[in-house]
Amino acid sequence: MRHRAPGTPQGATLPTPAPRATRAAPPAADPVRLADFNAAPAPEAEQALLGCLDDRHWARRLTAHRPYPDLDALLAAADEASYDLAPGAVAGALADEETALPPAAGPAERTALRAAHAAYESRFGHCFVLCLDGCPEDERLDRTLAAIRTRLGNEPDEERLVAADELRRRARARLTRLLAPGAASPRT
């Protein structure tokens, strides 16, 4: 579903947010949706970007550099802006992330995953983030558990860098979905 904010020029619409759901592979960008994003009023564009990464400075920076000629240019700008996130901004963005359990996980798997997440959060003080775009649904649980086990061995400073990179990867995937044909929500 698409919406148009009051005062928005005809044709300048952005997707309406919907529940988070990771898809196996990001779809190709729709040039019409990119044009809509480029033409949207700054507050509306910023709000859409905050659904991809919860950092106002990042969203404002990307909004200020519009128009983007294509998705690759937008993704490159998003990467550059995310590499410049201050530690406090990374912490804030991590605080907005949610831990999602795979829908097919049974009781034992859910218990193991909750315990792993709790150990991670206890050690590092923030939720575990992992970009699973392109990962088959039946491998997500195993990959998540393996990644948590591996990353629990990181030093806190090293893990902050790894988590920041996972946030960057998630933001890229969410941006791609935001501008994809039929996309409803950037959050995964």
C-alpha cells in the first residue's frame, strides 16, 4: 500500500510501514519508487529511511543528498553514511532492533535461541543483530545460533564493529525492499 502525505506532489508517494519480515533475496528496485522517494518531502523521506536504520543523522544525510540516479547510488550513500555512525548512534540503532525468532522454530529451538540471545545481551549490553538476507528459511536458525556462539568470543570493541556492520547490511537490504515493486516495509 502506498500513501501520500498532505502537501505531497502528485506521484510522490512512499510505502506504508508493515510488520518486519526477512525475505530470502532482496528484489530489484523499482525506478518509479526511487523517483517517488527522490521527490518526497524531506520529513516523509526521513521517516521512510528511519524504518531502514533508526538514526536521524543517517536519514537526514541521505535525504539531503537526493535525488539519487539509481539504487546503487543510494546504497553507496547509505553505506558511506553508516560507516560514519558515531558509537552512540550505533548504540541507539541497536536499541531499536528487535530479536525475531524463526517462525518454524519448535519449543526446543526457541529455548536455545532465547538462551543464546540472553547470553549475548548480557555480555554486550545490546541485542544481537545479523543480516540474514539471502539465507534460506530452513538455515536461519542454525546460522543465527552459530553466529551468536562465534561472536560471544569477541571483545566488546570488536563486537561493536561487527554489530555496526550487520546494521549497515540490514539497512541496505531494507532500502532495497523499500524501493522494490510491491514493497510494504523496509524492516526485517
